[in-house]
Amino acid sequence: MPDILIFGDTIRSPELRHEVPLPVPDPFLYVEHNGSRTVVISSLEVVRIRELEGVEVIPHEEVGEHELIEQGVPREEIPIQASLRACQKLGVRQAVAPPTFPLEFADLLRSNGIEVTADRHFFAGRRRVKNPVEIEGIRRAQRAAEAAMDKVREMLRSAEASNSALMLDGEPLTSERLKRAIADVFISQDMISDEFIVSHGPQSAVGHEMGSGPIAPDEPIVVDIWPRDRKTACFADMTRTFVVGEPPNELVEYHRLVLEALQTAVESVKPGIPGRDLFVQTCELFQEHGYPTGLTKEPGQVLEEGFFHGLGHGVGLELHEEPNMGIAGQASLVAGDVVTVEPGLYRPGFGGCRLEDLVLVTDDGALNLTDYPYDLTP
């Protein structure tokens, strides 16, 4: 096992949050060397870090913070200078780091004889198998997503058509109103979410178009939400498609095929299956019914209709992480992965349909963590 260096804060670094499961807003160093785990950090955080099992702590004071201040080292440089001294004290000579490791710190280490190399695959692999705390955080986030989807359905059921627009309580029902309602649910469930999708009509055929404006009857409404559990920093991810009024025949067919694709893929999830194989299986289903996919497009072609995205991705301390379940999905699933399954069909100018569940890969198959109906009618 190589020595490991991770530098950052646990709010933004998933690699660091995986090793130090606490919200720490200021940057610090995590080291694995000769089988020991050490955190080099400001004294402000020492008490909390010492509560973690199997983690040793080196406060900045023990590696000359006062001396650095006396030398006139700028305050913002002290964490990396103190971390360099800690690496020298521990005897680190060569280490791997995440690809987000700060260039400034890497340069400082290298100029002092410590070799540091970025290894994306190594760190992605460390987080693939979710620990019990992460699984529980993902489950909480998923329950919050379902509660928010309940609120969306409640508002859609209460809406009435008037002059080609949906009205609710005398005001137009807009993407923005639904988003505010979703955000309120997340806050009540102790979740965080910077953004999410409530797109409708032609908007719903445009990738990650977040959605805006008044919603009309009889048009597709795609709701794609990804709350983050505040306690563990773990995400969930969930999508449903609705229509208020009479669903167009084209959308009904989309929904039928997308649901079949989702259920077939979930049944096929198991350890050892390459993510790309699941994607190919879904593409073949859609192609049998005449829809273009990422497998049928010409090299370099930008596909804007049919099934133009991947089948899914890993979810955990990042919303999109390994494994990939698309055309480039080389990795095979392993027990402990949490992945989305999210097939979709779209046509520019009309809209689309996407359904998404969250699935835990188990030793003998898969456990669907999403417990929610797929009905087009809310």
C-alpha cells in the first residue's frame, strides 16, 4: 500500500470526507504512512478529530506554526508549510494523492524531496464500497427525495388548467414554485441541494436544463432531484416524469419503454457485470423500437434525440462518481456500489421522459433503495 496524502476540507473533498467523516471547513492534511492514519490540522479542530477511532493528530503547533508566523509566512500558506513539516517528521518520501490535490502544495513537497503523484483510479476505488454510515446517509437522502416528490405530486394534482396554463391557488404553476416547495421539504429533512431539475415541455428534452416558467397541461414534466444528507454529506438521486391532463401518445410510449428499460436494468444489476453491458442492453431495447442511441450514432455526431445519455452512475459523497454505466463504462459493478439507473427518451421541440431509481449492489444482485410509483399521472 502506498503512502497517501489528501489535502483540503471535508466540505468539498469527497476523498477527505470518506476518511474523516466530519464537516471541517478549513483545509488540512490527511496522511497514511506505514499503516498509521494521521491528521495534521489547526488546534481549533483537534478535539473533534481525536474522537475518531484509529486516527492520530498532529496540531500545527507541534510542527512549528509559531515559528512560521515569526518568520512572516503569510497566514494562508501556514497550513501547507506545517503539513510539509509533518510529512518530514513522519518520514513520508513518496505518496499518491487525488487529482484535486493542490498544485501549490505538490510543488512545495517536490521541492523538498517528497514525490507526490495523482492517481484518480486509486481514490475512486477507495470510495466504491459504501460503509454503513454512508449507506444510512444515502437512505436518508433518498427518503427526503421521495418526500419532495410527494409535494410535487400534491401540487400537480391540485392544479387546474386555465388558458393553456396550470393554475394553483389563483397563480400560475411554474417550475420556480415547484422548486421552492422542493427546497422547503429538503430544509425540513435536514438536506442540502444547490440545484435540481423541474423542466417541462420542450425543456425536458434538453439534458440538464433546470427548467423555468409556467407549466402547461398535457406536457411532460421531468423532476430530477438530488438532495445531500447534511450529516454524512452523501447524495441520493431520483427522477420521475409527470403530466397534468391528457398525456400525448408519444409520451405514453416513451414512458412504457423507459419503465421497461429501468426494470430490466435493475433486474440485471449484480456484482461483476460491466457498467457498459447494462448500457448496451438498454440501447438495444430502444433501438428495437426505432429510437437512436449512443450505440447507433456516427463517431463525432451530437445526438439530440432518442437515448443520448448514459444509463447511470455511482452515487455517494459525489453526485456522479464511479462506476460509470455508459458507453465508456469499463469498470464492473462490485457489492457495495450505489448506482443510479436512469434511462430516458427525448425529442427536441416536444420533450422527454426519464425515470431514475437508486440501487445498492449486493452480494447476489441488487436492492432498489427507491420506493416510489412511476405513474405519469400525479
